[in-house]
Amino acid sequence: MASGHIVASFDDDLAELNKMLARLGGLAEKQFADAIDALERRDIQNIDEIIARDAELDEMEFDLNERGIEIIALRAPVAQDLRRVIVTLKVASVLERIGDYAKNVAKRSRVIIEHENNKSDNVSLARMAALVQQMLNQVLDAYVSGDADLAMDVRDRDMEVDRLHTSLFREMLARMSENPEQVSASSHLLFIAKNIERIGDHTTGIAEQIFFLRNGQFPSDERPKADKSSVSALGRN
Amino acid sequence: MSYEGENKIQSTGVQVYYGETRALHGIDLNIGANEVTSLIGPSGCGKSTFLRCINRMNDVIEGCRVEGSVFIDGDDIYADHMDVVELRARVGMVFQKPNPFPKSIYDNVAYGPRIHGLAPTKEALDHMVETSLRRAGLWQEVHDRLGDTGSGLSGGQQQRLCIARAIAVNPDVVLMDEPCSALDPIATAVIEELIEELKSEYTIVIVTHSMQQASRVSQKTAYFHLGNVVEFGDTSQIFSNPKNTQTEAYISGRIG
């Protein structure tokens, strides 16, 4: 909608809700980036701080929720305005969830850093993390600019995340069977990979919400999926 | 006899002129039986003018000319042989301000059946008055004072009395022109609940300035602007995902 509301304070309310979501998104993105950074640099210093900061995300989501409900109660939004408020509430809860995954990555990273016998760098994990970070960043841009095409572009890239996850899963199974002393670290690494893969899925969900916001309907095609880790086993491809 | 959703009223190319001024520019609108259709739009958009075409209330306005056609149950209501008095019994109307006759509650409701000769006996008339007042949700409140004057009732009660009066002649269609604009929210809710109940027996067309009333009571909504129907569709679609940007601007309170 190009033109503003006749009651201009309604526009102010919606703008404020958008700002709250942008801040929430920014913090969720930072939490995820910091957790990956701590793992990659084997830096244990920041981990407590990342874990503690999750409470801020929870609080921001709570505040946004209250503001959204207030707007529905007082302004009775319809059509795109209503979709804007509902989508913002949903995306906020997804971002809060992404924060939970980031916190879990941080927790597991600490175990890996403290207990691994030899440094177990993983190329697939690094690529996955970088890709999902980029997707999350772009989906938040797409939300702010209302760019449904960019959102769909992000959604398409989730296939690559799924492929990387499947390949990493197989690699880890092989590594654990060859090096029993790495089972502990590798298991945690597997869960971290799963967390990242889930963040990718949630990012895709946000992309679909942006599409809905713009078009009043969800994308008609089935979301492409390529995660085969749940059917993978040793000795089988 | 019509069935729910089946076209009850078919209008084609309806144009209305007030002297030289064209108020409606060719309205094609089909209104389903036993459902509520809301006509919304800014003041002067032609929604009330269109409503009045459905029972030829425009006939009484000097200099008003109607072109195009309106069919109810397949009957051309603008045909030469159409009896307008009979038409208005088939198509009842409720107005913005409750306008009970300066008569008793009983006589307000009995008026229509009397002039149309619908009640052969006093008992039959009593029965019609009671049934109509019951359907209008007013019986409980007035049954022990039917001889009191109608204008002594509260605004909401008066409006329900007018609804009872409209349905006493057993119409197929009830037209309502902003029926709640003079009522408080409680009386409004009572009327809205009544509309919901009445739609099983009547086809209802309502003009309203309250977007929320349109979304609460109707199954279909038509958005009028400058004498045209800009968009017509399921009320849920119009209010959640209008196809037309003008409709979206109007319902969401934007400068169109």
C-alpha cells in the first residue's frame, strides 16, 4: 500500500511493530553468528554471554506479542494490515525459536571445545553455517523491504542446506565408527548440525510468511526438501 | 421458492439518474437467497440508491429515472404490469431511523397484514402480530403492553418493531438501510443477532457504514464507489484479501 492511513497514528503503531521485529531479528542473527563463531574459533570466552543473552530475545518477543495484540484490539486491522500484524507475531515467535537453537549450539560448542581430543574441523558444517547465516540475513532484509522474490530465493536455497546436512550426517557416522574416542564430540557436532538445519527450515518458514504478507496466499508449490539424514545408516547410501 | 445462495435478485446494467446526474453507472449484481449481502462504500457512492431500486422506492423521488433491469425470482420488477404495492410487500424495508407509525405497538405490526388483506379473522391477525414480534425478538418485552404507543419504546426496540412490521406481510426480501446507525452497541448487537436468525427465512440486503457490521453480519459484500460496484465477493475474502486496491484502501481506512 502506497498511501498511509487516514488515522496516521495507526501507521505509527505498525511502524513501531516493524521496528520491534527488526531488533528481534537483529539479535537472533547475532546470537546465531556468535555461537558459530565461538565454535569455529574454539573460543569459550563468549559462550556464557551468548547463553545469558537468550533471555533478552524472550523478553523482546513477549513485548512484541503484547504490542501486536494491543494493535488488533484497538485498531481492528483488516486485509494487508491484519496480515502484517499476524505475520509479525508469527515471525517473532520463529526468531525466538532460532535464538533457542543458537543457544543450544553455544552449549554444545562448549562441550566440544572442552572434550575433543583432536580438533575436528568440519568443512560441511562451516559451509552449512555460512549458508544459513546468509539466508537468515537475507530473509530479514526481505521482511523489511517486503521483497517476496528475495524471500522465495532464500526458500529455494534450503535444499542446499538439506544436502549438506545429509552429507555431514553420513560423514559423522563414519568418523564415529572409525574413531570411538571422537563419539562424544561428534555426537554434539551432529546435534549442532541439526540445529543449524532447523534454523534453515525456520528461515524458510519466515520466507513463506513474507510471501503470504505480500500476496494474501502461500506459495503454491511444495517446498523443496533434500534432507535424507533421517533415513541414513552406516554401510548404506 | 429459493435455496440458500441461489440467485434471488438479479440486476443487470442498472443505471439511476437524478435529473441529469447519473448516480449509478450500470450495476450488475446477483444477490443470493437466504444470505445477507452488505453494500458498503463512502457517502454518495450509490449504495442506498441501489438498495432502493430493489423495491422501487426510487419511483417516489421526483426526477429519478431507473434504467436496466432488476429481477426477483425471475420476475422483472420494473415490468409495466408489476404491482408496486405488492412488490413492496415482497420486499420489505427497514430504515436508518426507526420510524414506527404513531399508533399502538399492535397496530404498527397489524398495519401491513390489514391493508394487504392477509388476515381473515381477528385471531389470525393476533397470531400474525405475535409471530412477527417473536421473529423480531421483541415479543417478550412488549407482549403485556401491545396497546402502548410504538414511539414510547427505546430506539433499539423501535427498530425491532419496524423489523416486525416489515416481516408481518411475509416478504421474501428485507432491505435495511443503515438500520443500526442510531443505536447503541448493545441494541446494535441485538439487531445483528436478529439478522443472523432472519436470514434462514429471508434474503437480506443491508447498507452499512460500519465495516465491522458488514463483516459480522454478511456472507457477501459489495464495495460501491462513484456509482459502480468495484468489488463483490465473499465477505471473508473482501475483508481478508480484497482483490482491488480501492477496496483495500477503503476497508483499511486509507486515503483512496
